[in-house]
Amino acid sequence: MLIGIAAPVAADAPVLTDLHLSVVPRSQGEAKRISAVTRLTDDFSAPEKFEAKPAGAATVRLRDDADAFSLPSENISFERELDFKVGNGLFRKLWVSSPSSTLASDGLGPLYNSRGCQNCHLKDGRGHPPGPDERGGSMFLRLSVPADDAATTEIEEYLAGLGRDMTRTRPDPVYGDQLQELSVQGISAEGRMRIDYTETTVELSGGEKVKLRKPIYAIDDPAYGPLRDDLMISPRVAPQMIGLGLLEAVPSDDILALADPDDADGDGISGQAQIAWSSRFDAPMLGRFGWKAGMPTIEEQSASAFSGDLGISNPLHPAAWGDCSETQTTCRRAPHGDGDARGTEIDTEGLDLVTFYSRNLGVPPRRDPGNRQVLRGKQVFYQTGCANCHHPKFVTARLTDRPEQSFQLIWPYTDMLLHDMGEGLADNRPEGLANGREWRTAPLWGIGLTKQVNGHSLFLHDGRARSLLEAILWHGGEARTARDKVLRMPPEDRAALIRFVESL
């Protein structure tokens, strides 16, 4: 894999323009300095310069309560912090069904998974699998079927023009893009997600044994007819929200420079960039957000969630019925809340404020980066190969309109690329260029505060891992070699590795 921002973008890589950013171009000298700053270290005797502030000047103060992920960027101005707080109010809002006397808050559903953004992204943190009697909440099932029509989408046409292969899929013709476990009065919810677990034991060096639980998913009580035999489902836990604006501000070329889809250097790591179609710009862009990097911008991720998770129409998804399919006619005819001056159930101003809020949720500082065990764990992290995908640092673009995210040295520990994670983590559901075994590298910053913020330590895309060690042991595919090193390493090195990740 190409390591370092100075690595050239492959000649056959797609040209993906950062249409969402107002960028001041880098000079050749500045690009050279950035390359030196972001190169991987080989000195683990002390913390690197600025490592304690993973979000640069936007790094927030450390809190010891559940609000550690809910602070605005530290470098935000007073005036822009007011916008952040209004956006927070909309993010926390509980929507109600139509018709309602609360005209600014009606339009929920008719089918939905949650009544508000905060209900999924609990305390702006990480969701969890539902309990035995819980419906909706912070996890849902994505649905699709093989595309059996001749019509192609914009992204399919674009990728075909590049000669890029992708498995064509469509939302289920009856149940849509995701299973909706909740509904307004008079409308039947679509069904209920059922999760069963089987356990296996993994033996590690030093005699340690770890039990891994494998989830098996099913849909009970489908209300709109039998499920198709070729239905593909993918569980998705709501991810943490911190640092999104900084990830959005990393130049696409810096991410593409890390891609090595054909494993040209033979190191077994073959990350590839996701390419998503932007509904805002009507053009292909680099996918950055979502478990398979299916969304190019925070605005589009937010708009999609409003429509798919809450059934709230918005400027990018104006259909008042959200994810109701054409066959769900009663759902489509149900009352909705977009008939007033707003135009859609959340208007442009509201969507902009939620986007601004999401863009400016701050990243807490590192904990104990100079601790001896943490430094040893960092060395193990690098030497094991974890940093080949969990790329430590970037420098964001110089931006004319986003001062909080402009020209910051950040430490998210992700390359934002797609990687084959093996059969154990496979959902067997393609999404864009991602096949059924590929996932975007998840950022690690803030991961050690999950228990403090969310009251649990459940990780991976479906919350199956009950600890960081379990999450590591589920790694396969391109990460198999690194995983096997963790299995065999001295127990004290394994403990140091976990301590380092917890410090992020």
C-alpha cells in the first residue's frame, strides 16, 4: 500500500473533484511539508508533536461524563456556535405524525425506525443492537435485491464508462431500502429484526481464551407479503458522530493516494476508493460516510437519514412518504407534513443547520499519549500492520468557508477506503463498488470513550464485538495477517495494543 500523502494517484484512478469544498490550492512547497508531517513515524520513544490534539485546533476539552462527544469544535466562533446549538436542537427533536398542531415538527413516517436523530446516535455516539423487546432504535437492516431491470443509474453508467465492475442491486420492490420496524397509527410496520447468536472460542498466546459471538439475522412478521428468496440484508449500527467535518475536509487526492486496489506493492492490502453519486452536485464523488462509504458528504448522509430513518422529506429527498415503496399504497397516501410554507418536512435552512451541527461535533483529546504502555502499544499497532488501513493522520484542505476544519493536522486513524474484511464479517450485500466482504475503515478517534458516552463497549458494524479485542479478532481478509499476529504476540504486547487503542 502507498503510505504518505506524497504518493501519486494512480494513472487509471477516476478524477473525483471535491465539489463540496471551497479550497485554496496547495503550493508545491506546502504539499512537500504536508507529506513530511503525515509520514508514518518509526520513533515510539515519545508522543509525536501535536498528537495529543487529534482534531488540531478543533480538539475539544476532555469531559468525564456522557457529553464527551457533544461539544462544538473548540475553534468555533461565538456566532457560529449559535448555529451549532440550533442545529443541536433539530438533531434532538422528536418528530410527530401528521396532522398535528406542532406544524414545525410533524411529518414523521409513515414508516420509520426512529423519531429523532439523537435516538439513533445516542449522545452523538455509537448505537447498539436492540434488546429482546426493543424495536427501532440505533440499529436497522439495510435491504436490497439483485437488479433485474435494464435501466441503469447514474453511478452505474459512470462506473461502466470507467470499466469498473460492480454488482447491480436495487431496493426491495416491496420493503424498500431498509426494514422499518415502526409506523404511525393506521399503518402497519414492516416487520421485526431478529438476532440469534452462536459462540466460538478463540485461543490466544499465553493461554487466554476469548469467545466470539456470531449474529444470524432474520425478519419476523413481515407485514407486506413474503420476503424474496434473493433478499440481501445488512445490519447497520449508528456510528459515532465526532470529527465528521474534518474527514469531509480531507482532499480526495490524499485519500486516493493511499488506494492500491490491485495490491501493486504485494503487501496484501488492497484498499479501494468508493465512488458515490452526489444528488446535490449531480456528479460522481469520493464516498466517505457510512459503513461502506456510500455517501460523499455530511449533508447527503443527513438528508438520506432524515428520509430513510425518520420518513422526513427534505430538499434532497422530497418524497413525503420516505421509504414507502410503490406497492405500499396506504403508506404513500397517509397524511404528511410538507403542505405548508416549508415546502418539505424539514426545509433547506433546517437541513443546513443539522449538517453544520454534524460537521462541528468536536473530537476529545488523547488520553495519556506519553504513557509507557501506550507508547509500546502504538509501536505494536504500527509493526503489526494496523496502520496500513487505520491511517493515522492527514492535513485538511485550506478552506475559505469552513474555518473550523481549515488546514488542521488530524489523527482519525482511517484511510476511508474499502477493504475486504473476510468471510466472518461479510454481509454478502454489495453497495456501489463495495462487494459483500468490503467495509470502509472505521475511524478510531474517540473509541476509548464509548463506554463513558454510551454505557456499552459494543463494536463493529453490527455491535457483535463486546470488546476491542473481540473486534480485532473478527478481522479477516486483508487484515488476517495482522489479526494472526495479535493472536500470537506476547500477552503483554496485546495488552499494550488495547491500551493504545483505548487512548485514541
